[in-house]
Amino acid sequence: MKLKVRVVHYRHDCWYADIDDADDRQPDDPYWYADGCRTQAEAIALACTELAALDQAVAGGDVPPRISETRADDHARVA
């Protein structure tokens, strides 16, 4: 599994980071994201921490869920 981190600056005071499949041409459903980071360094640090956790999960044989799958699971548990 090849993952990529994307860090984007938007507005004048916010940074966004996500982790997605490197071969995914449409970054609309990542494995993880952080929105509203105050600095680029914060966004990168959060993404690196999560990337390390995903690496450990994949090494252990787990396939990480995408954000949409996580939300569907959360909704199913609440209902």
C-alpha cells in the first residue's frame, strides 16, 4: 500500500492535511484528514503521526478504512 500526505494552505490562517492512496486520482475520500491546523508545521506533524500509525496497522495486516467507511460505521453503531 502506497500512501501520500497532502498539505494545503487555505484562507489566510488555516492548513489542511490528508492521507490517501498514492494512486487515487480523486482525493475526495482519504484515509485520514486534519482540518483547521494553525500552521504548516502542525499539519505536517499531525499527518506524520497518523502516517506512522497507519504504517503499523498495515504492517499488522489491517487495511485502514477510508473516512466514508468510518462515518458509515459510526452511523450504524448509533442507529
